[in-house]
Amino acid sequence: MSRVLFVFSFIVLFVTGCTSNTIQVINSEQQIEHPNDHRFENLDPGEKQYPATCETDCYRERADIQCTDEACRYTGPYLQSSYDEAFKVTWFGHALFQIETPSDATIITDPVFDEFDWPINWLHAWFNGQYRSHLPNLSVEQVSQADAVLYSHLHYDHFNKSDVESIGDHPSYRVPLRMGEKFPEIGAHITEMGWFSEDTLNTQTRGTNITALPAHHFSSRTYIPFIYEDNARVSWNGWLIESQGKTLFYAGDTGYSEHFRDIHERYGAIDVCLLPIASYYSPTSPKWYRYVHMTPEDAITAANELECQVMIPWGYGNASWGMGDVSSHSALTRFLNMLEVMPLKAKVIVLDEHVSAR
């Protein structure tokens, strides 16, 4: 029996050794942690003064948003199946984008294919049933062939460990500081990046530069029901992608703050901005929700401050979880209504979701 146990232990160690992840850390400007408990903090903490807030007719019904019992769909003039100029951008709902750069790199943001990791999936199924009515029409196999996967933070709707196991070790992974230790051991190459740190993704043609940028958010992850681990001990990022002189900004989950002005001061006008507009609504804690998620009018303000040439909103839709929203397309309804009363310099593109019903 002891010989059998020894052989089994050797096999486990051998397999674990073969599948250990490689974690590189790039923190060129030394993103600051709290000295006492090593928690990360936002660049601009504290009470906010928001430049604009919708007060009336925020959710006035629109003829260009059509809903059936199965799904809602925007049908207006901003609609495109994908954005295809310098970058080709395809949206698969919530925060999942496929980005093809001018240097032929394929980058995926925050892929989550089904519900949440355990135990949140169990809790939601127990109390609410299925949360997502539609799922991304993008296969795990397609993501596994990408050049890189960018994760913005470790919340369940943006990072799923079982999905990482399915995606595998072909793409390189770029993540916020300390997030690499949350990955399952799959033999992946993971680069943790502090705010304003840069890295280069090399393809067969030319390199694509990837820069980690600040977001105004937080991190926590339920370890067992109602008990949280790693609260703010793992950071949260936005991402800037630069290729052949063109730039694309993926903001990640974020509230509105001065960090957008900081980004513009460093990098100037941005060609394409993927900005969240959802999950700001809560009847019980509205100030907290807005503190860490942008309203549509916050996103319009941010787009102007970033000098976005093209703005693509996300976070709402049929494949979102509807957390902190009135309905699947309420955030888009408010966004389009606010465009009629707020100036926006950017060209607006509303991407059609590439999703399928469950």
C-alpha cells in the first residue's frame, strides 16, 4: 500500500510540476498598496462630484430598442455588427470583446462563458435560477487560439477559473497585480501588471503594446457563502492597446473619477474607447453602485475627457447578468436619451451582441 501511495504521490507531483504557471510581474511605477494591510486603493478615493446626472425621462421608451419575450435589440443608426477600421472589435455581451489589432494580434477581454464559478453559481441557481438568458456566441476553442487574454479584475462576472482551465495555456494572460495566484495551474504564462506599466505582445508581423491603466473599482471574491477573501488585496485594471500608431482603451469595470483625466494627460486622444455604462442602479445603495460603476452620463463625460474618437458602450444587454440594472437594455436606453441632451465629441458605435439563447 505504501508503494502505491508513493507512486501516486509522484504522479501528482510530476503532473503539477508540468502544469505550473509562470508569473511575471511588471510594476514599473510601483503601484501603491496600503502599508498596513497591503490592500490596493483607487487613485481618486472619496466623495465624488459628478458633472451630470439624469433626473427626468431617463428611461423614456424608444422606438429604436425593440423587445420580445426572448430578447431586446437596438435597431437604430449607431448599430454595427462589429467595428472594423484600424481595430476590428466584436462584442459577445457583457465585458467580452474580441479585438483584432492592426499588427494582426487577437486579444480577448474578460471571457466568461456561462454563469459564475462555485459557490456563486450554486447560490444564484438556488435563489434566482439562471441569471443569463443568453450566452456568448464565441467558443472556448476560439479563445484558446487568441494571442492574449486580458482580465480586468477577479469579480465572478469577469473571471471564471473553470473557463481558464478550458481556454488553456496557448494565449498569454495579462492581469492586475496579485491576480496570477488565483489562476488554476494549467501551465499558463501570466503577466501581472501594475498601473501605467507596459508590455509588448509580439506576433508574426509587428508588436502590439499593452499598458495597464487604473480603474475606479474594487476587488473581492466570495470564498464560501457570505465570506469574502482577498478584499482589495488583488488589484483592478483598465487596458490600453496600441498598434501601428492606433490606440484602443478597454476601461474594465469602473466608476467615474479623475483617473480619466490622468490617462488623457499621459496618452492624449484615444482612437477607440470601450466604456461601461451599466450596473450603476441600486434602490438600496445608489451612491455605492455609482461610486464603482459609471452611469451612461458618466461614460459620456469620460469619453469627452479622454478625447475618444469612437465610443463603444458595453455592460448592458441580453448576455449580461443584470446586476444593478432595471432591465437588460435600460442602461442603453438611458445612454441614448442622454445623447440627446449632452454633447459628445466621439462617434458612437452600438455593437450588436453576438450571443445565442440558452
